[in-house]
Amino acid sequence: MQNGEEGFNYARYAGAVEEALNRLAAKNGAVDTRQIQLETSVPKDLIIEVLDRGMVDFPERIDEIVDSEEGKEWKR
């Protein structure tokens, strides 16, 4: 994936992730990236990219997003 491309619209994917977070069930305040991927069909690397860039606002009921396969986590 060419993440360095000028004009790539990460905001579109961040919005899709935020919408999914509003619909997904959280377990102990956590959601897994796999759940987001299944809900949105956004590729996992793009989900991770927008999370790493801090572009996703977490709903109040979600404290963290975890990637159990990679051992990463993002907290509100």
C-alpha cells in the first residue's frame, strides 16, 4: 500500500471506523480490529493506519481498540 501518496483520503476510513465503533459491542470496554474489519470491509492495514494517526474518536463506552494478532492497542 502506498501510504505516502499525496491526497490519500484517510478521513474517509477514519469515519467508517468511527461508525463501526458506534454499532459494535464492546467487551470490557474493548473492541478488536478484526470486529471493525468485519463490520466495515476496510482493510486491516488502513484501520491500523488511521488508529496510529489518532484520527478516530472513540465513543464513551469504548476505552480501547486492540489488535490481538499483532499485540497492539489504542486507548481513548
